[in-house]
Amino acid sequence: MSAPEVTVDEVWGWLGEVADPEIPVISVVDLGIVRDVALRDGECVVTITPTYSGCPAMQVIAESVEEALRAHGLDRVRIVSRLSPAWTTDWMSAAGKAALKGYGIAPPVQQAIDISGLHAGIRRRAAPEVSCPHCGSPHTQLTSEFGSTPCKALYKCLDCREPFDYFKCH
Ligand SMILES: [Zn+2]
């Protein structure tokens, strides 16, 4: 191993520059999908949890991560996909949520872990109250459970009339 010593912190820093392919303003770190970084015997192992199982962007994310680390001189990179525990929007950083809003996507408003879910069989959970990312109005309406990607729902603002994507809680 003749390459200069690389620290785990440096790798986290580099990963912070890897953008999510669906939402280019948010990094994979701010999105909260990078679970672990380990350096073992000259190999860099990055553990990633998909935002939801079968998310088509995952392959692209794995490739971008590998490419970014190679560009920093790490030639042995392994991406490990971990499905459990499942990703929740709670893992998204505050910076990530702010970037999402700046991009015109309403960030998740609920804590994903919802105790009322215990009674899920009895009553359906109401659609969350989402503020319009354009004008801030709380008067919004769910128009479709599925937005531009399956991870998002489509909303419409009743005040400024703009449609917008809402990043769904999982
Ligand atoms: Zn609005």
C-alpha cells in the first residue's frame, strides 16, 4: 500500500460531494443513505441503505460513489448495500432538508416513526400537512401519491397554485 494514508473522515468528506442522482442539490451523506465507511487492508468499504427497496437510483448512486472515491485515489472500493434497518427520512440531515426545500421539493414533515401506526389497521393515517416550498403556505393538497419518482408524492399549493413534489416519509 504505497498510497498516502487516507482517513475515514476524509472519505466522509468526499462522499459529501457526491450528489443524489434524483435530487442533485442534496449529497448522498445529507440524504442519510451512507451508513458506514470503513478502511480495511487498503480497501474502502462503503455501506449504503437504499431510500426504499428497489429504488432505481441505487445503482447510479453506487457508481457515483465508486467513481468519486477512485478520483481521490482509492482504487479498491466496495459498496455494500444494507437493507435493514430500513432507511427513514429521519436520517436526512437538517442541511439536506433545507437544500430540498430550496430545490422546490417539500422536505419530510413527520417523524417517520409514528406510534399511531400501531393502530394502522383501524384508521388510515391522514396525509401529512405539507407547506408549499414556493410560498410557504400551509394550504396544500395531495394530488397524487406518486410524483416524479416513486419516492415523492405530488402536491398542489392552493394559494400560489404551484404544483410541487413532496419527499415522502417512509
Ligand atoms: Zn405556494
